[in-house]
Amino acid sequence: MITFDQVTIAYDDAPGPALRDVDLTVDEGELCLVVGHTGVGKSTLLGAVNGLVPHFTGGTLHGRVTVDGRDTAHHPPRELADVVGVVGQDPLDGFVTDTVEEELAYAMEQLAVPPATMRKRVEETLDLLGLAELRHRALYELSGGQQQRVAIGSVLTAHPRVLVLDEPTSALDPTAAEEVLSAVTRLVHDLGVTVLMAEHRLERVVQYADRVIHLPGDGRARIGDPADILRSSDIAPPIVELGRAAHWDPLPLSIRDARRSAAPLRRSLADTAPESVRPAGQGERTRLVTARGVTVTHQGVPAVRQVDLDLHAGEVTALMGRNGSGKSSLLWALQGSGPRRAGKVAVADGETTSDPHDLPAARARTLVGLVPQTPSDLLYLESVTQELEQADRETATGERARTLLDRLAPGIDDRTHPRDLSEGQKLALVLAIQLSAAPRVLLLDEPTRGLDYRAKAALVGAVDALAAEGRAVVVSTHDVEFAARAADRVVVMAEGDIVADGPTADVIVASPVFAPQTAKILAPLPFLTVGQVAAALDRTDPGEPT
């Protein structure tokens, strides 16, 4: 169905080819997962399938890419629309109508599909993806998982034989991600659709993949069985890392298979207490934020309901909950920029306390810094150095922004346009800008979105360092693996209320939705991360592979 024949793709301003001598075939009805660190060419590989590369991105393509027998070099994307459907990271970016039913019909209108056929296909797609009850709903009213299913449905109505998905679960909570992946696997198994999917959160998707394409970073590509590729790859989900540490063979890719292999490991660790994921604080932590009765409404609909919350110096708090539970609204209310219908927020300000909502924006930044879900929303100048110098001019109280950026992400060229940075570099730049104001409280809204495992490990280190400096850090996230590694405390929200608040191990292990892979595999043992298991194995010295 998809063939790359000695494909090399190079861009004029790049030091080397994005793809080099790629030779692979993806068969009909196969779900193929594309993995690799940020910047290794995954987007180029996906874009070459529907002709976006090089027709719209520029660059030079050597070799031949064919999809269902069509050479993409001679067929631009509009001539491949009936064969290849593409769904990006953010479904809202691709919507062009107002309601679910209209969005499902739009692509067929562009392809001049007869009205009777359009009606039939819309009904089939509504049933296939479980969207029938939402057909008349406005797109902006839908949850993240529902929007992603509508985005997939909007390309399915054209009956493509190939579906290209770029990080389809990156913005979704665990339950919504399962909904989307269930829909995708149904397309593969029941309709024979070929799916090419790039995803950083491999723990969510690897168990569904028929094969894996690994891009190691030198422009080349390896394709093969998921267990074979991931056993030796430099990028792997926790379940694979645990299998490596325990020397399991064959390597399990699902929780069910891993639990079957883990019985000897659980026995060897039964009398071993895991090390703390984060170092314990020294003595009682100073309270930096006191929020009481915080209420936020949007167009009369409650988003946050009478929330009470305290934040302490040196503490990292993970704010979790399904899409639409009120996490972002709460963060903006705490920072002071967002609307607040009722309640008070008191932030330690020297010997007194202040409410950021009552202060000028520049002054509020010195108390509470916030990095939004899309960091580039705060980047509006033409180069990295302009952004850093502007931050220094606005707040002269903290460390220079350039020094902070070099600590978080060294090596970023001053002349680079901010929007040309990788997602991890953009996050580091905005973090440096916010930290230049020296706030004691830092709020991060979905900072792991678009980050690979290596970048997330660097973010864990940055969060640890911020907490060690005596700051209170709150991370709103759907990434349960990140929360397990980075947070002292987890606060779970649902429908605007806080429904759980406690130490990380107590809250996430008790939840079948928010538990990380290691906790699910080794339950009832209290291990959260592969690092804890590896350290325990070193101490117990089991001798024989587990």
C-alpha cells in the first residue's frame, strides 16, 4: 500500500538529509507506528505519504514514494485526498465547519460525492466512531477525545485507504486516548485501513502496532516487529524498559503479558521498599499559595467550583483529570489573568500576601509564572535573543533570561526564530522568560505535549531543580508516567471539583486510569517507575535474570 524506494529527502538549510536511503513497505490493513526522538524526520516521513513533502514544504526528494500505486512526486496532496487521510496533533486546527455532521460531510463536498452517497457515509461514520449522539453538537463544545474522533471521521468519509495520524493522543487524557485508539484499531481490523501513526507516548499505542518504523536520527529507517525493534532502540516505553531490566524474553508490550512475566519479579521485590521518586523535603514546607472558594465560569457554565488549594515551597504538584475537568481554568485563576467569579487567592509576597488578580501584569509575574499549553502563544518577536532581552527589560528582579535558557536547553542560537524551535526548545524558552521574573510559584499547563522521552526526562530534571530552589511547582498533565517521576503530590479534578489530593503513590496507584505502567504490572507492590525497580534489583542482587 505504501512503498518508499531508496528515498532521500533533503532541505536546503539543513546540515544533512532528513531521510536517507529509506527503503520500506507498509502493507494494506497494517497499523505501523513511527518512533524516534524529536527532530529525526518523523514529520517528513508522514508528509511524504500524502505529498505535502516536498510539494508544500520544499526540499528535494530522491527516490520514489508510492501510495496505492500513485507516485507522490507526480501527484500533489489534492490528487491523493481520496486515498490518504491526514489527521494532525490538534483537531481544532483542521476543522472548517461548526457542527459534527457538517464536518463529516465537508471532505465529500470537496470531492463532489453525490448527496445520497454523502448521507449514507455520514451515517456509517457516526456509527463506526460512536458519534451518533453528537451529530448536531458544536465542535468547540466537544471533549478532546470527541474532537479527535470527529477529526478522524472527517477524513474517513472520503473512504481513504491510508490514514496518517500525527500524535493523535498527545492532548488527551488516558480515557479519551483509549477511545481514539479503539476507534483506530477498529478501522484497521474491520475495514482494512492502513494506518501510519507517529506518537511520543509509546506506552499508549505500542501494544496495537503490527510493525514499528524506528528513525534513529541518522536519516535512515528500520522497520520490523515491535518487540524486535524496541528491544534495542534508544526510545522505548516503561513496559519495555522494565522488560529489559528484568531480562524478559519475549519482550511483553501489553500490561496483560507483562503481568504474566512479572510473577518472579514481584516475588523477588516483595520485601523491598522502593526508593522515593523525589527527595523528601527538609522539615515543614512554607505555604506560598492559599486559594479559597475559587470559582470560574465560562458563558455561565461552571468550570471550577469552590476549590480550596494550598501550595508549598519545594513541592511539585501534578494536576490531573480528564479533558474539560477545569485544570487550565484553575491555573489561570491562580495566576490572576484568568476570570474568577468568586474566591480569594493569596500568594506570599515578602512579609505579606497579595492576590495576583489585583496586581498589574508585570508585578503579578514576579509572584506567579504560568506557561500555557501552547508555549508559542507567549512568543511574538523575531528571534530568540529579542525574546530574552525583552524579558530582561520587563523584569529586572531575577536572573538574566539567557543564563536561565542555557541552563534549561543549552546551545540554542540567538538568531533562531522562536517558531522554528522544537517543542522542547520552545518550552525551555518560555520557561526562561517566566523564570526571569523570579516567581516563587510556577504553573505549567500540559508541558509534556509534543515532547519525546528524552525531553521529558530533561523536564523532570528542570522541575526538580525549581523545587530545590524553594519554588512551588504545579504541572497540569495527562501524562501519568511524567507525574509518577516528577510529582510529590497529585490533585485530581472532575467537573470543576477536586476529588483527590494526596501523595503521588497513594493517589495514582489507587486509580486504574492514572496508574503508570510499572505500578499496573507490579501491583500490589508500591513501585511507580522503572528506576525504582532497577535500584531495588541492584540492592537485592537476585543473581538470576528475572
